[in-house]
Amino acid sequence: MVYLKAWFKGINILALLVAVMLVACGGAKSNKGDEDAENKEAAKPQHAVLYDYRVVKEYPHAVGSYTQGLQYKDGMMWEGTGQEGRSFLQRIDLNTGAVDIVATLPSDEFGEGITHYRDRIYQLTWLSHVAHVYDSQGGELKTIAYRGEGWGITTDGTNLYLSDGTSTIRRVDPETFETLESICVTFDGAPLDLINELEWVDGHIWANVYLTDAIVEIEPTTGVVVGYIDLPDLRHRLKDNPEAEACNGVAYDDATGHFYVTGKQWNRLFEIEIIK
């Protein structure tokens, strides 16, 4: 979460992978000696599939919103924003782009990802090591401390999943944030760093990859990226938007099967259909 506006344009998922090939969730074991053909075949990485997509509709988006988390819930778009003094939990009117701020974080906190878990809303902070827990309307109930950086958060309905900017996603207890499992995210056999905003969809985790225009689909039991979309063409639709930074923010509408995507200080929010 650094301010590197000039880096974002023209960077894609494959270029990023070259830079993170040496970043590992754990030490790779040296494979010495001969292996039989069956073991070699089993060791081959699963290659991620590049999906196509189409833009279904465009909506206005408040250019002042430094998007860190996005979620579509019961017909309402929710957004968590970042930067000290500008970190909010807010609702978005899709048709007008108007925002309704329902919670304001302390001025020294940098807001991060959000998710709805049962009748609560969770909002992470970047370096403050604390998550804010709200009721379904945004009234704050409590805070929960956690270790490490906070980037993205989602839920499978039972547990929460947190990203911290590395290639690791942690499955945690919703009440204590105790780590129950660490998942190493890999792309074509290599650990994939900079996992950011998260969304749980049909048993898989979809995640923005920071500093790219890519969103990856992760199989959570293995951490393997099974597919991805690359969205640099959306930037060409951002007219008169010099403030636009990283593509960040992914939400899902289970009624239509469509995704909503936007970015930090983007003036547009896009509804897309993924074509597999």
C-alpha cells in the first residue's frame, strides 16, 4: 500500500510473476536423484487459465474513494476506503456514485478490506493490527487485535480469510483472529506475492493482485490459482481520471453471477461477466 501511481499502468500478472518467483511461503525442497515418471507427472504445476470477460455496465464511482474493500450485499454496495484521515466504511449508490459514510476510522488508521460475516461487518487496518467489527448497519461493536499487516478479508460463512500482502492467506477464527490454517497461493507452481482484496465465490477465493490489473481465482484447499482475468482495458474507459491508481476492489452478485470491479480513486465502477 504505497503511493506508486506511475507503476500501475502496463503492469500485468505475468510480468509481476517474474518479480516474485523467489518469494516463497516456505522453503522449496531440493529434488535430488531420479524420480519415476509417475512422480514427475504429479509434480507438474497446474497452469492457470486466462478467462475472457465482457463489460455489462459502467457506474460512476467517487474519485475521492481510495478503495480497499468492496462487497455487494442484499442489493447494496459496500466499500472500505484507505489513507489516514480518509478511511471509511461506506455504502455506494450504484446509479449515482454517491456515498453514504456509515463509519469513520481514527485519523491515524489506514483502512483496508471489508467483509460481511453473518450479521456483522469486519474492516481491517493496514498497520494498526486491529479489525473493526460493526453491526449490519455499520454501528461499531468492538475491535479485534491481530498480528501482521491487514490487506484483504473474506468469509466462507464459517471462517474468515485474511491476506497480508504476501503469498499467504490465513484462515482465522472470526471471534479471536487466531490462525487456523495458512494457505500458500501459487501461480503455475510459483508463490504469488501481493495478494490483496478478497472475495469468496462458490467455494473459491478471488483476489486482486496489487500493482497489477489482475484478479486471480484461488482454490483454497491447495492455494493454487486455477484461473485469472487481466483488466488493463478497463483503464481505457477511465476518462479524465489522472488520480486513478491500482485496480482494487472486487465484489460478487450471486443473483446474476456478475462481478463488480473498480480501483483506488477510479471514477468508474464496472459490472463484468466472466467467460470461462
